[in-house]
Amino acid sequence: MKLDQQYSGNVFILSSEDYAASKAVIYGMPMDFTVSFRPGSRFGPPRIREVSIGLEEYSPYLDRSLEDITYFDAGDLLLPFGNAARSLDIIGEYVRGVLADDKLPVGLGGEHLVSWPIFREVHAKYPDLAIIHFDAHADLREQYEGEPLSHSTPLRKAAELMGGSNIYQFGIRSGSREEWQYARENINFYPFEVLEPLKQVLPQLAGRPVYLTIDIDVLDPSCAPGTGTAEAGGITSKELLDAVHAIARSDVRVVGCDLVEVAPAYDPTEQTQIVAAKVIREMLLGFIK
Ligand code: MN
Ligand code: MN
């Protein structure tokens, strides 16, 4: 007999085994093939699941419990090491199925390039999509060392697909001069800060479908050292949770979300994956209506 998986750490805490009844699908994308500095985010998804069993089911912020909602943990996609293009195709195909089943895709990275095929699929389903992006980096490069498939390019690809006026970036504090110029001219760009500008923007997005993509390095390295390109000067974990709650309480319609760039090997304290697991819990509780 198979033992109960819900508190095993093999799945995100309290995941249902009933796909059909689930409103959201958690899926891992263990890819770190194009990172510009330290690899290791391919090991993010399983560690986030393992530490999730340390969470309470109840969120006092939202007065809601994981027992009140139904979500499925699909495990990790099987991605061919070193082949970014084919990995992105596999991710896109999987997310297309989740969207066709009218479930909320909740992605675990992996490096940030994994979000690009998701943006494409979510935009195909919701042509009036807006993207909210929390990150230390703008990820707006056209290419990195000549390579357009890089973890520094996914938001540029999204801007070219759906128009920079539909992209809202917060917390950015690093990048090339060209990237910042592009951001200032083409994107709704709110560098350095997250919560205050987000509160200003959310009313403008009322009623619209929104995809939220969170790069864990938006956090200060003191909150989340376990990431490939840690960048000093970031926000606290409290501010990140406040921002997720502001979106959950707003009138936007969240149609998908992801959390990427957790690289557990750089954080022996495990705080990075512990904060990531809590953010995932709050996204599930806040975004599953
Ligand atoms: Mn990023
Ligand atoms: Mn980043």
C-alpha cells in the first residue's frame, strides 16, 4: 500500500492526488542550462517541496487554510540536460495542457528562462494579459554573449510578443545601461521598490488577467542567499509576502504564477527555499478563488 504522500516532502504540502478536482497545478522545471553566473537552480523545485512540510496549513494573513483548497503537484518535468530549446518546448506543451484544463499553473524554477514558454502559452489563452515581474534584474537583454536563449532575456521576449506596455516590473536594481534605457522607454518600470508602486498600479489592472513571475533574487541576499545571481539592496521577505497579498486582495485575475531561481546549494541555512515555500503557499491561498 502506498503511504500518504501529503506530508512526505515528495510533493508540496497537502497536494491532492486528484488532478481533475484540482484548481491549480504545481510543476517543477529543473533547468539551469543558460545561467550567466552560478548554476544550481535545477535543484530548486525538490528542495522547495521538502521544506514545505515545515509550513502550517493555515495562513493568518489570508485567514485561509490549504485544507480549504484543492491543488495538484505534478512533480518535475523531464528536461534534456543542456538542450534549452527543447526544454522550453516541453515546458510550453505542458503548460498548454494545464491551461486547456482551466487550472492555474504554478511553476517552480529553475532559471528564469523557463518562464518564456509559459508567457507565450498564457498570452495565447489571454490576449489582454499583463505580466507582473518581481526581480533584481530586468531580464530584458536581447542576447547574452550572442545567445538569445538566456536567463537574462525572458522579459525582452515577452515584451516583443505582447508589448512592453503590458509588462510591469518591480524591484529591479541591476542591468546594463542599454537594458535600463530599454526598460524606461518600453516597460512600466518601477526600479528599486516593490510594494508602494505595486499598490499604485493594481487598480489600473482591475479585471485584467495577470501572470505573476517572481525571481527569488528580488529579495535581499540576507533573506535569500540561495540563488545564482544574488544582488545586494533587495526587499525583505515580509515585503514580498505583502506584495503577493496585495495582488491577491486586488481586483486583478491571476491566471498563472511562477517562482524561479532558487539554488539551494548556496544556502546552508535553507532560508531561501523556506521563504520560497511560504510564498508558494500564499500564492495558492491567494490566487485560487
Ligand atoms: Mn530573473
Ligand atoms: Mn534575477
